[in-house]
Amino acid sequence: MATQRFRLPLFLPAQGAAEAEATIIEWFVAEGDEFQPGDVLAQVDSAKSVFDFQAPCQGRVIRRYRLESETVAYTEPVMEIETSDPAMKDWVPPAAVAAQVAAQPTHHETAPRPQAAHLVLRGVGGYLPSRVVSNAELVQAFPQLAEEYVYQVTGIRQRRWAAESEKPSDMAYAASLEAIRQASIPLRDLDAIIVATTTPDYAMPATACVLQDRLGLVGVPAFDLNAACSGWLYAVAVAQGLIVAGTARHALVVGVELQSRLLDASDRSAWFLFGDGAGAAVISGGGQGHRLGAAMLGADSRGLHLARRATPGYRVPHGADGFDPWIRIDGGALFRVATENFVHIIRQTLARTGWNPEEVRWVVPHQANSRILKAVARRCGIAFDRFFLNMDRLGNTSSASIPLALAEMAPQLQPGDKVILCSVGAGVTTAALALEW
């Protein structure tokens, strides 16, 4: 009979009776790693000394709850493990932890309301799968097309596609860790998680709840929203509302899409356009960061038929007879609608902020199509070379495209740079946001 495996949290061992917390200097294990009794799991800095956090048993890492350089109380778990060691069934956490768990609230307390003008983007991060898929690979399904023709029509030369083992929540988790590091706040200070996606792990529960579990955050609100390519900007607007309402102080906002498994290789209108990836940001009320203006959101249901997919999730389900499971777009009509809406929301943003077109350092659109964006630049009075594009390398990553672009741009942005973020998505949804770096 196989030994039963079970899960439990691990806590840092206090190095002195008067100590309350310690800082994780470096992790030596990752999620999924196996370990033996006495293996060093992490190096930790306490008030008295630097010490090795050693494994008390044989087992496997399920998740790490804390980041490197993060200070954690001895009463809080730092990781969850799986083990079959029967001695660990009788392992008792510190008395303070038991009392804390018993008294833990089942709701999330609201925070003091900041002024809307003090909303900031504190940190941004991105994740891209390792597999690079070139036009040369994809045109094999269309021998009559040349790879250079695909680039001329779309502005895309290559894109990233996820590995078979990757899920949207995996990509969201990696992007979130980077955003939290960049934000320089303890993970436990996050008060809300919002995931924008059209390709969730499941129809339910929300991918945000899966991400919440991976991060080890208990009690904070977590939910998904779907506004297609406009999803991340919609999610930022919702985060702003939560902060102003006092429900949150720091919100994690993620855009993630895994679209490569939803493309019909016989449909040239969509086959070349989409890539996979995730981008995340921490939005905060006050403190250090880059000032956010109020978001402008819209939708026009007259465009319902222009971009669509009939089934939820990131995989085509088995037994898909009787309905079309693939991403479908009406390319010509979508070109016209997207161009008109991009021009409109950029002009609206300029009017609301009082910025002149010459003052705008960057326009960061969702990475739709280079021909669309060239037409937009001509009509809104902002030079095309100030439109930030990475679609040639990443394709259209839908709700992930703007945070991925910001993560790439961040090292070159200068204090005071004026940036317009904008998107047009299936629905037809529209969104724009002014950002002053």
C-alpha cells in the first residue's frame, strides 16, 4: 500500500524569544522541487544572524509564499510542502500561528480612501513563453503565401507560443512575481487581484483565484474580467475604483492570454496574428510610482460579430461538434472599426489631459496591426515613430500586450514622460489611460 501524501505549511524557525520576523535572502528550491531532510531550502537573515532554513522532512515544494528580500513574521508560513513523513502529521506550528489562524477574518478589511489624483503604477512585469514561432513556420499551412507578405500585412515576423504544459495561470504567476518585485512592496500588502483574460484556466473558478492560491494570499478579493484586448486597461480602471472606494490600497492587475491553441490553421485571417504571454502591474493609492489619470472606457455592441469565439477556456474542448471553437475575425471590417476607435480615444485623452500631440512621448496601443496603427498616427497628429510597437516580435497578445510593452519600455522611460495607453477589443470595447512617468 502506497504511503499517503499530505500537504502542510512550513514556518521559519525563530532564532530568539524576542525576535518577531526575519528576511529571506535567497531561495534554493523552486516549486515542484524534491528535497531531503536537512536540505537547505533558503538562506535567512534574522536579527541575530544569517542562518540556513533546513527541511524538516523529505518532500516536495508545492508553492513558495514569500519573495526573496521579503521580511516575514515567524507567525506566517513561508511555503507549502507535500510529504509522506508520518512524523509531520503531528507537527504543530507555533502557538501564535494557531491563534492567528483561528482568529483570521474571512473578509478583507477596507483601506483609507486616497485621492484619485494620487493613484500610481508602482511596478510592472512580464512573462513570455520560450518558444519562438516565425512566419516561415506558419506559412507552411499556406504555400501560396510568403513570410514577407505576412509581415507587410500584419507587422508581425514572429510570436511566442506557450509550451503544452503551460497554463494561463502559470504565465500570470511569473509576470506577477516580477511586478511585485519591481513595486518593492511585501507580497502580503496586496489587497486585490484582478486578471483580465479571454483564455482562463477554467470557466470557474476564476484564474485570479488560481493565482491567489499560487501567491499564498488569503482573504483578498480576486476575480477575472473579459474585455478582450481592452481587458488590462479595464482591469486597471476597476483597480482604481477599488482603491478610491477604500477596498484596497495595492491591487495586482494582470493581463494574460494563451491563444495559440485556439487558432484554426486553415483560417488565414487569424492564424498569423496571435501570441501568448502575460503582463502584470501593481496599482497603488499614493506613495512612489508613476501617476495614472482616469481611465476612459467604452463599448459598442454593433461590432459583436467582428471578433468572436464561442467557447471559454484556452483549449478547444473535446466533442466540439455543432459549434465553431476557433477565434474568428472579420479582418476588413475590424480594420476600419479599430482605426476609427483608436483615433477617437487618443483624441479624447488629449482633450481630457490638455496635452498637445507634440508633448506625448509614447502612445502604447495594444499590439493590433501595424497598418491600423500607421493610419491612426496620420489622423491623430502624433508621429508614428512615437507609437511603441513590439508586435513584430510578439504578435498580438491581446489583454497582455500593453503591460508587456510597459515592462519592455520601463528602462528607457524618463521621469515626466507623457504616455497614452489605448486599446480596441472584441465587443467592440475601447479603453484609454494617461500615464505620466
